[in-house]
Amino acid sequence: MTSTTGWSALLLGRNGLRSAALAGGVALHAINVYLVTTILPSVVADIGGLDYYAWNTTLFVVASIIGSVLSTKCLKALGARAAYVWAGVIFAIGSGVCSLAPDMAVMILGRTIQGLGGGLLFALPYAMIRLVFAEPLWPRAMALISGMWGAATLIGPAVGGVFAEYDAWRAAFWALIPVTALFMVLAWALLPKKSADTSWPVGVPLAQLVLLSAVVLAISVGSIKPEAIYSVLGLAVGFMLLYLVYRVEVRSTWRLMPKGGLAARGALLPLYVSMSLMVIGMTSEVFVPYFLQVLHLQTPLLAGYISALMAAGWTLGALYSSGLKSATALRAIGIAPFFIVAGLVLAFVFVPRFDPSLFNVAGVCAGMLAVGAGIGLAWPHLLTRVLESVAEDEKELAGASITTVQLIATAIGAALAGMIVNLGGFSSPGGVTGASSAAAWLFGVYAALSLLIFVSVRPVIRSKAERAALDAA
């Protein structure tokens, strides 16, 4: 291992191949997310299952949560090389099942398997950085791996759009398999074998994972029927299970969050709530490609890119905001909810229209960008505050909790979005009328829900201001 800290030390020679193996796994998972979002309208047009549209995302993300939480245990039990290869095998099997799916039930099964492998591919590289690179290279390696999500917003919609336009969505899943195999070969050749390590006790918060999965399933099952009573029951069961998650988490030895993370007067709870509300608002993008193709007559390729504007806005907002000093960062956190709510209001106005005009599509694009930019403005500072709010021995768990909260919010948000659109007529009456009504309900409800961010960020801004005043004194 080299002791230099430049990009050349990370990207050239043997380190370059190791970087390709680790960053490639994250890129594969991220590209798959945007690829499937782009081709999903073509999938339901071919094999049906419009009622279960959101399940492709919800169960994929639930499985990703399980995979990411299990990643450290797999790494220590199997070693770096075997853990990474097995993650690739699981992901490839899921992709194969999706490519052969005769109906939506099999497709969802494949997506769940994909999610488990994807969660491992997403989380393992972060844990492996310290095993394969010298410490001075860790920050650049982290930046490289995190940057794969930005690249995925360009590659995923392009690949998915091309396959969808040729009515070859099955080939999109097949194409993932040889790419996965390439990264598995690189991992086998370059990552350390490391015999199984049982010296560190690694517990798994199994009860919380099972209950969280049940929360998402309850909301998803409640959304299958268009009658409101089923949705109310699904939400009621989901909230009761969420309360059980809270009770188990605060008493458990093995936790998803740092100690005091869910305390009502603690510093972490408003941070987690703010992050969750932001991510839930963003999950509306799951349905955007479908709305754009049905209501705005866009091609799958363009629909995929427009829906990815939320993620692009997030990246741009985070790049601008990450270098802000403390006082300006407070303003960024305060401004972020205005962007998010304004973006969702724009989507509420423009997405439901059956109108392919440039003006209308530009309004949709502006809404997508605004939502993402708002999240990006606040996100780096919310994450920093999470790490600042815990003791030194809990920083690793605090860092992991950020990903966990993001994935849980994504799963719940997608399930809730599925419930809202089905109540709004997505599948019954369906077609243009159903899509227009569903879009109005989805963005209207999520715009209203996002108003809560103004409330949740107030304690964050107040605590940061008090901290800055103490530092100045």
C-alpha cells in the first residue's frame, strides 16, 4: 500500500483496480435503481401488475436494508473476498429472476433478491476501505465511492431508456449479469482473503429488521385495494408496528441507532425526522417515469432522465452547500424546506396535466430539480450534526444509522406513495384519467407532508446556533 494521498495513488496501478472493484459494486447498485425506475412502465405494460407498481421499490429497499445491516457480519464471518463475491452472486441471481419474470409476482421476488445483494454491494465497500487502502487514502476512496450515485443518474436512465425504447426490458436485467461477474472477478483477484474473524462480537438487530419489514408490508398490502378502508387499516397496523420498533430499539443491546437516538428531547430525533421527511418526499420520483410517458407522451429515455433530475438536484445542492461555514449552513438548512415544498407544488401543478408542451415539461423539470436541490442544501449539515451529537465510541453506529434511516424512509415513502396513487385511481380507472388523478393526489399529499420539515428543522437550527454561540464565546 502506498502512503501518498493524491488521486493518482488511488486510481493507478493495483489500487486503481481495487478502486474499480469497490466503486463498481456501489455503481452497479445505484445504476440498477435508476435503470429499473426507467423501465418499470414498460414492464407493467408487458406483464401487468400496475397495482403492485410501488412494490418493486419497497421490497427492493427493505431487502437492501437487511443486506446493508448484515454487511459487517458477513465481512467478519466470510472475509472480504468471499463476502463481496457472494454479494455479487445474490445480485446476479435476482437480476436473472427479473429477466425471466412471467408476471409481477415473480418480478417482485427477483427484485427482493436483487435488493439483498444490492444492499451488500452498497455497504461492503465502505467497510472494506480500511482493509485495502492506506489511511491517507480513505477520504478520497470514500469520495470516489459516494460519487458513484452521481454517475448513476447519468448512466441508469440512459441504459434503461435504450432498452425500454426497443421493448427489450428483459435484456436490461440480463445485461447486469456479466457486469456483475466482472466485478466479482476483480474482487476475487484483488481483495484480501482474510480468514473469518470472530474476535469482534457483531450483533444483528434482528427484531427491529423484522418489524420494519412488517411496517412496509402492512402499508403495501393496504394499498392493493382501491377502497380507503384497506389503506386506513394498513396505515394503522404500520404505525402500531413502528411503535413496537421504537420499544424494541430503546431496550435492545444491538441497536440500529446510537444511544438516545429516539429520545423525544434528544439532539438526534429531529435530525432523523428531518432526513426521513426529505427522503419520503423524494420517493414520489418512483412514479414520475410512468406519469411522463402516459400524460406527457415522453419517450422512456427522456422520462428516465427527467425523473433523475431529483437526484441530480440533490448532488448539485450538496456540492454547493458542503463548503458553507457554520452561519451560512444554518441558513441553508432553513431555506431547504422552501425548495422542497415549492418543488412538490410545481409537480402538483404540472405533472397531472395531459400536456406534452415544452412549457409543461419544463415545469415538471423545475419541480424535480427544486426538490433535489432542497435536500442537497441541508443534507451534508444534517449528517455532520448526527456525527457531532454522539460520543466517540458511538460514531461508527451513528454513521451507519444515516444509511439505515435513509433506506427505511425510502421504503416507507415508496409504500405510502403506492397507497396514495392507488387510492387516486392509478389502476382503476387507470389510463390518462387515472394517472392524472393519481399524480395530483401524490404530489398534493407529499407537498402537504413536507410542510412538517419546517417544524422538524427548527430544533436543529436552534441547537446549531447555540453551539456556534458557545464556540464564539
